[in-house]
Amino acid sequence: MKIVITGSSGFIGFHTCIKFLEEGHQVHGIDNENNYYDVNLKKSRRGIIQKKYKTNFTFYKCDISSRDKINKLLDDINPDLIINLAAQAGVRHSLKFPEDYTKANIDGFLNILEYAKTSKSLKHLVYASTSSVYGGNKKMPFKESDDVGNPLQYYAVTKRANELMAKAYGNMYGIPSTGLRFFTVYGPWGRPDMALFKFTENILNNKEIDVFNNGNHKRDFTYVSDIVEGIFMASLDKNFYEIKKNNINNDSFGRVINIGRGKSESLEDFINEIEINLGIKAKKNYLPIQIGDVPKTHASITKLKKIGYKPRVSISKGVKEFVDWYLKFYR
């Protein structure tokens, strides 16, 4: 297939590109490579893909919020599948710069949908959502059918808006779309603003790590290879996307699926794995829960298991893989 992956220089986008290229698909990567975090890390990811997959990978520097540019680019590529991973990520950043999320997550995604409604070649639109849409929900595990009307920050609002936008465009124009609710993704080549990266960096530099909610956070930690496997299976689920376009108002046009490990684990246990792999005890600065934080996440993955998904990587193995990569890349 001819596949467009936006956010291709990002953490999940990088690993997703490699997966589809390894499976023999033609991948067109799109990324604006902005300076939200270290641009050199983004360029390093891209460089690895370009070096190893010269014939089947093409990169375009483009911001999806630029309608004219992204429409022309997608028209020229004429893809069978779009996987939209380009977004402004990060809960903390959304508290100070909400306008960044409107531009990337709302305006940018609208441009993708506007292209999709007229495309003759596009079979399936897949896009990143987040477990943050579950907000203040107490019932565990989080199921796709749960009410998601209680968001705790603007980042979650924009991703829930994506789900509703995709549903509306599916109902109006018959676009099969899948929103993937990611649960706490971690692993090699991860983002510097994420907990695992910051904890590792601070512990190595003999600095305190900030542990919010007094260490009582629990998360459905999901290793990046499991996330990518879920993306791959959901994206190529022919039983879903081969719905005839004239079957308007079919609920299937706008589905959402959780991708997690299906297990909620303690943040303290996660930190302990970092300490074991570094051979250094962390200096912990315990703090109250932050505004916008969710105390616990736990994914129901029954829906994705029906199409063959099986998470394989434990936090002990996953943290070791990250630490090994970090020490090699930065030290």
C-alpha cells in the first residue's frame, strides 16, 4: 500500500514508519519537525529511516495546519492509507499554550479530513487519540463505550474533538476512520518531555525527580512496539475499512479503539525499574497531584484483541530497552 504517516519524525511516528517499511509498504513521511523538543532528536530518527529505507521512504517537511500545502502534497501522493500521528502532544504544555493544540490538533486534523472527503484512493484514515479523553472517570478498566464527557485538560478536549470530527465526516462522506486511544507510550527514541526520559536524565545527573500525586499514580504503561503492532493491525483491518462508501450513517465509519497493555501498574514500580537498570537510587521529590493529571489509567483492550492484538513487553523489559538506548545515544 501507499501510506502517508504524519508526524513521521516523532516518537511513535518513527517506529510506525519502520514497521510499515519492514512489511514492504511504500511510506511517505510528513513532519514539520518543530522545536517543541530537541529538533536533533527528530532529525536523528528521520536520518535512520532515510538511510535504511532509501527506496520505499520519502520525506516531506510540511505542517498539516497549512491547508494549501498539505492538500497539494496529499493530492500528489494519492495515498491508500493515512495515519495521522502529527499533533501537539503533552498535558503540561497544554496548560500554558492551548493555542498550539488548536492549531495542530484541530485545524491540522480538519485539513486531513477535508482532503479525505474528496479522495478517490483513500481506503482508511487512522489517527492518534489518547487515554486522556477518559478524564476523571473512576470505573476501570476504561472501555471505548464509556462516557468521555469529563476532560481534565485542553489536550484531551482536542483529541476528543478529533474523534467527533472523524465521526461526523464519516457520517457525511463515508470515510472509514479509526481513532486510537494510546495509553502511556514509552520506549527507545522517546520524547524528552515524558516521565521515563526525564527520570533517567535526572537520576544520571544526580538530580531529584519530581514524583507527583505523592507516588500514588498508576498507569497502563505500553511499550512502543506493542503500540505500533496495534496501529498496524487496526490500520490494515480490511474487515473494517472495506465498507462501501455509500453505506452512510453506518456506525462503523468512526470507530475508536484503545491501545494499551491492559494492565495498570504503579509509578513507583516503574521508577524502581529505572533504578535497577541504572544501578543508581533516585532522589525523589514527592509532590501533590498536578492540575489536569489523572490518578490512574487502565485500558480495556478487548476490542483490539478481536483483530489479533497481544501486548508482549513488560515494564522490566521495556524500561531496560529504553535505558540501554539512552546510554548509547546520549552517553
